[in-house]
Amino acid sequence: MRRFLTAACRGIAPFLAAAMLLFAITAVKSFLEIRPAEDYQDEGTHTFTASSGYPTTRRGHWQKQYHRYSTKYVYVVEYRAPGGWRWRRDFPYGSAGKAAIQNRERVERQVFSLTGENAYITTDPGLTPQSYVERQQRRYLMVTAVCLAVAASEGAIYLLVRSRRNPPGEG
């Protein structure tokens, strides 16, 4: 059993390291695509009210045995605020989403519009454009750091195992 696990780890390690490097590259690319805080205009905090909903599917995780992605059913509730602002939220169960609509659930959201474009984003209340951008940057830097740390530790383990197998004096 131990030989099997060792062989499996040796076989998986290069692919895991490559995947971590790809994730790190993607995170750096996303970090560089973050707009500066000056591109966002604070539209204030608005109260969004659940108004309508519909069931839909989302792509889930990869299922190796079926050679396809799983399907996840969610109930999407659309919230509206005065001024034409809209925000959507996924509920895992239709009953929870329908209850939110029936009870006219209210949610406070911060709205930032993109200057020069007819687009906006909604975030947690209390954020400024600067704090929103900083939070996004921290997230991408954290993902990059974790991915690079995993890849580096795999490389260190590989070199350690290799040096134990082939001592410096031999070879």
C-alpha cells in the first residue's frame, strides 16, 4: 500500500505543480486587470428588494467517472432597487428563493458605477471604491502566494527525495 501511495504521489505531483503555476498565472493576470479606484463612482448604499426568480442550472465540478461536469440546480432571485439597480443572488433550494420573494426580502448593497460605461457592480455595504479595489487585489495576491507556495514546496520535496536517492559523491 505504501508503494502504491508513493507512486501515486510521484505521478500526481508534476501535474499538481503545473496546475498551481497556471492558477498563479491566471491570478496575476486577473490582478493586473483590476481597474483603479478612480474608475469607480460611489452611487451609495441602496436597499434591494426581492422581486422575481427563476430556476436554472450552473456548471459544477468535474466528474471523472462520467467524463463531464456535474450540473447544479439553483434558484436565482433578482433584487431591484429604486433607480433601476439590479442584483442577482443564487439560492441552493427553490423553496428558499421563493420564500425570499414572497417575504419581499430586503438587502443592503453598495453600488459602484464604472465611469464612462453603462455598467455597475454591487458590493457589501460600507466599502469605498478604494477599499473594494484593495480587497480584490488582496484576494488575487493571496491566491498567487498560495499557488506558488504549493508549487515551491513540491519542488523542494522533489529535490530532497532526489538528493536522498542519489547522494552527491555518487553518480
